[in-house]
Amino acid sequence: MIPQAVQTPLGTLPPLADEIKCRLAFDPTCSDISKILAGITDWLIAISFTLFFFMFLYAGLKYLTASGNDTETQAAKNSILYAVIGMVIIIGAYAAIKFLFSELL
């Protein structure tokens, strides 16, 4: 079956728009659980990367403004380390989820 264009209040979307809406969890009529779960994980990964970016930026600014104070410098280094460890965990979880989706669903 060839997908048809979709009419929305914003205009006509291309045929793959149903797939995109379902993956982004915008379509309440979507019944494919794997697409819904994939969409949710994509949103969570995007939020996680955003949080990592701001945490890394904050820790970098903290490091730059430490002014040679050893305790503040060490706290900033720890914040950078924790942000990177968190991102490694998130990337590992994302890889595991993608693997499970490809193997099980």
C-alpha cells in the first residue's frame, strides 16, 4: 500500500508524515508500539543531550571562573567528569535500546 498525503491544519504533509508523526508520538491513532517507543526514546535522548550540553557548559564556565582556587577547580573538573560519565551511560542505554528494538520488535 502506498501512503497518501495527509491534510493537516498547517497544510498537506508528504506521505511519510504519518510515519514521522507516529515516531514523534504526536499521533494518538498510531497503534504500532515499536514506533511509539522509538519516538519516546528519541525524545528522551534529545533531552539528555541538551542537559549534557548545558551541564558541560556550566562546568566549563565554573572551571574558567575558579581563579586558581583549588577546591573550585576540582569541583568543576568533577562536574565535567560526571557530565561525561552520564553521557556515556546515556549513549550505552540508547545503543542497547536500539539493539533490542532491532532484534525483538
